[in-house]
Amino acid sequence: MRIAMLAATRSTCLRRQVGAVVVRNKKVLATGYNGSPSGLKHCLEIGCLREKMQIPSGERHELCRAIHAEQNAIIQAATSGVSIKGGVLYATTFPCVLCAKMLINAGIREIFVTEGYPDELSRELFEEAGVVVNRLALDPDPEKVKDLEK
């Protein structure tokens, strides 16, 4: 999870910095953070359309110019020729429904998150697909991470 948190520091989103890392057999397969597509201007430079339109969190994803952290991790794996099937995702925020569908199809079987997100359909899809979602909290001691109830 610390690697996902580090990846989040690279985010160029004005609303929420998200990081993700995919692991299998204790090996990091791919990482991602949310930000504009390669070569395009970042929200830090031009502002956030969703913020200007006062769109609540979890709604109207199509108006966001950023690619989500989970999507960037999947893309990184694909462009590197690395299968993430059977992998575990560590993400700083619970995935939205768009990312949930991609993660399910990519073969992610388990997810660990530290922060919630208002997307009930995402939760339902993970449950139906048998993807286990775990909530983690960072202990005040940054070296300790412990499981919390789902």
C-alpha cells in the first residue's frame, strides 16, 4: 500500500490524488496514478471541468480528462506485455464502476483500499464477480498496516 501511496503523489488531479499498484506473488507488476493522458495538458495547468461544473464525486466520469490510477496500471501492464490476471490491486481509493469493470476483466481477484468512494454499483459488480475487497487503515506508525472490517 505504501507504493500505491507513493504513486498517488505523482497525480495531477486537483480533486483527488489516487495511486494503484498491482502485485502477484509478492512481485510488483504495474503501478498507476490518476492524471491526463500522455502528452496532454494536466488539470494543474488548465483547471478541472468537473470542479467548475460542481459535479459531485462519483458522477459524470466522462467529463474528467484524467485517466484513473487503476486504468493507468492496467495500461502500463498491457503496454509492457505483463499479464495481471490473478493479481492483487492495492489502491488508495475504492475503484469507481468504470475501473471495477476493467479490473474484473483483467482478472484481478483481490483489492485492498484505504479510502472509500461513493459507488454502490462498483461494490455490487465486485461481489458478483467474486473479487474480494478489503479495507485497510494505516496505523499511526507508518510501518504498520492492519486489516479493518469490510
